[in-house]
Amino acid sequence: MKKATMSAKPTYLGLLNAITVGEARGYRLLSAWAGKTNNRGLATVLNFVAIRENEHAAVFEKRLCELGYTVRKTASEKFDAHLEYVNSDVSDSDKFAKVLGLEGELAGRGDASRPDPFANLFADESIDPQTGALLGRYIAEERDSGRRLTDACNKLQVVSDNNRDDELLLQGIAERLDRLTATIEKFKAARQ
């Protein structure tokens, strides 16, 4: 971050920078995943959240500029690995688990046993009103995005469970048909 003419460096610059970089990465990940999935409903959710992530990156970068600073981008092997993963042919359920940490029946969002990642964002009492307003909107939208992604993941799980049930049913029918065919063959052989 580059300092411009200001009386004192804001203590929350690192927070603004981290949000800017993280949201820009979120945009790239979700956009890539949306382009790769064959599930149109999931692609819609991923695109919506990606657009929101991109907007967050832009407004927080703008706020840094207004304060006289620029974004400091850092390399991230984890991000690079996740980007490669969402561009792969693994299932969307696997992508939810590996990239977003969401899997199976998800009680996670809103679960009191899980810490709220946004709980301490306003701990710095020196945050100015304009930055505070951006943070408030950011928190509300991030929580909504989390709910949307969790719902999309749960829908995938329901479809997966239904497909598994259908596969078991079909397997049972196939096994019964095989036994019936074997019985018919025995009757045919006995009649000859």
C-alpha cells in the first residue's frame, strides 16, 4: 500500500486490503466454476455471488484509493490450487467440499457452534463512517451469499441422494430380473 498525504495511517488498511484481495479471488473462483458446471441452477447462483464478490473488490479498492493507498496483492498457492480444482472435471459436490468447505447436510451457516467470521470486523473503533457503512453492507451481503451457496450445495446433496436411491432401486430390480431369467432358463432346460 502506498501512502498519500494523510495525517495518520488508518489502522484498518490491512482489513480493507484483505477484503479487496479475497473478494477479487472469490470472483475469479466462482466465475470459473460457473463456466464449468453443467447445472444451470448452480451456475446462476455462482454467477450471482461472483458478481457480488467482484463488486465488493471494486468498492473496497476504491475506498483504499480514497484513503490514499493502493491494493497490495499477494501470491496464494491455495488460491491457485482452488482455481485449478474448480476448472477440473470433479463433481460440483466435491468442489463445494474442497473449495468452500461445504458438504453433506449443512448445519454450518447460522450454527451457534461455528464462529462468526464477521464478528470482529467492527472491533476497531477508529473506523470512519464511510468505511463502516461499506463494511456493514459487505457483512450483510456475504451472509446472504453464504446462505445462497449453502442452499445450492444442499440441493445438490438432495439430487445426489435421490439419484443414489434410484440407483439402489434399479440395482434391486436388475438383480430380481437376473434371478427370474435364471429361473426361466432352468424351466426351459428342464422341459427339454
